[in-house]
Amino acid sequence: MVNDAIAIILFKVVGGMFDGDTSDKNTFGLVAGTIGLFALNIVASLAIGLAAALLCTKIFKHCRFLSHNPVLEVIIIYLFGIMSYVAA
């Protein structure tokens, strides 16, 4: 997630630098805004991943029949991982 976040945020920042109205943008504000976007993206990604992990844990705790079939168990865990990645 960090690699994707860096690429997306840097693309937006560099694109925003060349959109024509650059008279009021100073270097400190640009750097502070970029660091803020990085921090927000990292915190949001961690929160989404943690929520998906807790939901998956809760499902496996209350639905014991899912752990009797190893293939189904792996598929569900994989889907929760993909779900958190797509949501973040």
C-alpha cells in the first residue's frame, strides 16, 4: 500500500504544480501538504486492514464449520485480504 500511496500522491502533487495557478504555492506548504497526504493514506490503509482482519477473525470465531474445510478457509482468508486491499 505504501508504494501505491507514494505513486498516487506524488502524481497528484506534481500535476498540481503545473496546473497554471502556481503563484500562491510555496515550497513549505507543498511539502507539508504532501506529508499530510502520506500520513492520511497510511492511517486510512491501516484502519481498513485492521477492520477487515477483525471482521475475518470474528467470522471464523463464530462459524466453526468454516475451519473444517481447509480449501474454503484459505479462500475466505484470501478474499478478506483482497477486499481490504481494494477498499484501501
